[in-house]
Amino acid sequence: MNIMIAGAGTVGYSLAQTLSRKHNIIVVDKRIQTLNRLEESIDILTLHGNIDDPKTFQALHIDALDLFIAVTDSDEANLLSTLIIDDVIKVKKKIIRLKNSYFSKSTVLKKLNIDDLL
């Protein structure tokens, strides 16, 4: 499976480490030092950029992903990235982390075609 993880913090690192054993992983983050540490310890592809900027995803020159996981510390960035990724890359399934419990009860997730929450 081809999986993109947006956010290279503790959650993103842990997901990348676990999923990279059986899948192709791309991790996107705006912190270059964090991405460098990831590349040194895990066999993955990293992409330096902002997940709320379409140019970041366009730089990959890929047509499709099996899974997009957004796990930054920002609910807004995670939500917005699901809209942007849909415009740039065909994604079969989207999972995001949200801290605000409002979203789990609202129709926002359905409207954004988000499959699950972390």
C-alpha cells in the first residue's frame, strides 16, 4: 500500500515506523530536521513542505494513494489538508487526528469524505 502521513511528530513517527514494515510510506512535514531524523532511522520517503499548500503535494508527481493520514497538532491543518489532497492526488481512504470532539458528532467528516478519526 502507498501511504502518506502528514505530520512527523510523535504520532506521525510512530505510524511511519510501524507501517513502513509492510507499506510504502511518504511523510510530509514543514520541519526539515524532523524529516532528516526520520530518514536516518526508517526506510521511508520524506517530503519537506506545508500540508495546507497544494504545491507540496504536487511536487510528488504521483496520481494516487491508498491512504492519507493527517496527524499534525492542528485540527484545522488536518481538515484542510484532506480537501487539498483530494484536488491533487486520488486518495482511496483518509484518516485524520482531531482534538476537538465536536467533529466526531458533526457532518463535517462526511462532507470531507474522511473515513476515520484517530
